[in-house]
Amino acid sequence: MNETKEKSYTECFNELKSLVDSAAEGQVEIDELFDKVKRAKELILVCKDKLSRTEVDIELLTRKMEEMQAEN
Amino acid sequence: MPYYDSNTHNKIFSLSEVCASIKRTINNRYGSDFWVEGEMLRLNHYPYNGNAFPDLIEKKDGTVVAQMRAVIWASDFRRIASKFKLYHSIELKDGINILFRASIIYDTFYGLSLRIIDIDPAFTLGQMEKERQECIDRLRKENIFGLNKQKILPLLPKRLAIISVESSKGYNDFVNIINSYSNRYAVFYYLFPSLLQGDGAVSSIIKVLEKIRLVYDFFDAVVIIRGGGGDLGLSAYNNYELCKAVLYCPLPVLTGIGHSTNETVCEMIAFHNGITPTDLADFIMQRFVKTDEQLHKTIDMLKLKCANRIENEKEKLSMLDKYIDLLNPTNTLNKGYSVTLKDGKTIRQANQLKKGDRIVTRFSQGEITSIVE
């Protein structure tokens, strides 16, 4: 999980995408499919987490900009 | 009556008799009035009784070739002055060319003079317009007409060198507007006092522009502010030397001279003519307001775009999430389906197996091992 945290959103999303693509192929063995699905679920959580952090960052940043403007 | 000297037999007149004779002659010869063109060297108006005693001259190639005294009686002066006021741009003053209707009068005390009954302001205006046009033509010919317009006015002109008079209405109008924004936008200004109208204005403004040249690094623009003085005495702004000084100013020059007549040359060549001091102050402060608004809009846009982008990503994620649930074998097993494996590999067709094979069947919960019969 730690390793994943350091990856960027785009990297995580791309990994997720290719994981889903390969899982959709008919020839995947069931154990492999279990693993892929598990990993994909993990990545979705990571991506969602990154998005909500970004949302908070943007909110803080724009609030700061507006405050600076109001001060002027 | 004249008398004869008993010794010399000369006919002797008294002074008053001579004067009376001249007066008679002149009255007979110059019974009617006529139009005369001339330069009014000095107006010599005496406000306490309202009379004026202008010195009139005619110049040819710079030298005076004729000179005569004139008189405008108070009642005539009032009428003429109000007629001039209607023209807004001109006043009766020293040094203007005038076309006037006059009669020749002779006074036993003051001698010969022209009594001015009427003045044609259109003529004087025409003369001034001619000078104005000459100034424009000369600046164009010297190819310097657009010099100041090529300067760069910073987006936010924060440091202004003001040429004005502290007590003037125009200056106060201007700084009141600038100051009214001081809680939001800090604009620094410094007043360089100068005469702004009449004969002294030209040399005074030129001198101030020279002063500003020495410190121009400290300023973003020069602002010439006048106003409250009516439309009179504006001819200084059509002066070639003054216009040249404005053109060669190292900073953009903004004018707010405030009048209702023809644009002066100075205003035409200035980087920007704000017309009145109030308009000019608005022009400057609007740059701040607009920039501020744009910044606000940009921040709003940024917020919106970020929110949209994040929403978009969230949707993509939830779609992928749903798709993963479809692929998830656990969900299939939960529905009652099972999967058959041999040596860990999924069996998709019955003919992959033969009698005696050992197979594993996986359910949603647990698995069993069987032998194929």
C-alpha cells in the first residue's frame, strides 16, 4: 500500500485501467482474476482518496487566493 | 476766439480752440464706424469702472509698424465680453488678434483714439484655430506627432506624477477619486505645481516636465490636470513648444484638462486624453478594477474547472468499479454458479476431462474434490 501511495493519480489510474482490460479477457485463470479484482478494488480506493485530497487542496488554495484579494 | 498779436500780427489760437478744431475736422471726416483688424498688445481693463484702454498694434515681419490707443467703455465692454463668453474658448486678453468695429474719437484731454464698439469673436477664434492647425502641421511634418502614444502605460499605473494646482477643483476631483480606492488599490501620486492656463502656462509646464525627466524612474505616468477654470486660456495647450515637451516626455502623458471646446493639440498628442479630471481618474482606476475582476473570474473559473475535472474522474472510477464487480468471480459464485478446476486450471469444456480425472469444484463458500466417472 505504501508503494502505491507514492504513485501519482495518473499512474494508479492507468494501472487500474490495464488491470480491468486484462481481467476482461476470457482466458484469465480464476485465481489470477481474484487477485486482479482485489488489486483493482485497492487502486480504486487509492484513486478516490487522491481525488478527495486534491479537492481539499483546491478548496484551501482558492480560499487563500480570495482572502489575499480581499486584503488588497 | 483767436486774436492777433499787436507786434507780430500772428493769429493766435488758444489750446482749446485747436482741440475743438481738430475735433470738428475729425467728426466731419470720420462720421461713421468701420471694421479694423489688429493685435491687442495690452487690454488694460480697469475693473473698478469697467472701462478698458487697449494698446493696439500692427506687426509686419515681427516689427511694429503701427500703434494706436483705443477705448472700450464699460457698457460696450460688458456686451463684448459676454459675446466672447458665448464662444467659450476665448477671452479678451493681451496678445490676441481681433477684428473690431470702431470709430475715431478725439478727446481734448486724451487726444486721438479708436473707440471700439464691437468685436467679432469668430475672427479671433479663427486666428487661434489657425495657430492650432499650424502646430499640428508642424508636429506632423517633423514626424513626432505620435511619439508619446508609443510609450507603454503599465497595466496598473501605480505611481503618478501630477502636473496641476493643489487648490484647483480639477486636482481635488482627481485625487478624491484615486483616494476613494485607497483601501483596495494603493496608488502613489506626487504633485508638481504649475500654472495651467494663460500666458505663463507654457513655460511653467515645460519647466515642470524637465523636472519630472530627472526623476521619471520613480513614476509610471505623467498626468496633466486642470479644471474649474472654465474654457478660457486654453490656447497654451496648442503651443508648439509645450506640445513638443509633452511628446518628448519619457513617460506616457495623460491629460484631464476639462473643457467643452475643440480638443487642444496637447490632448491630441497625449498618450491618453481623459477629457475631464474625473474621467481621467476613472480611466486609471478602472484598470485596477477590471484587472481585479478578471482575477476573480479566473479564480472562479479555476474552481469550476477543477471541480468538473474531479467530478469527471470520479465518474470514470465508479464506472470502472461497477465493471470490476461484474468481472468479480465472487459475485458469479454467489449467484449459485460454480467453477471446475483441474490441476488449478479452469475447465471450460467437458471433453477436456476423461474418466478418473481429479477435479475441484469451487462454490461461493468452500470447494469439493471429485473423480470423473
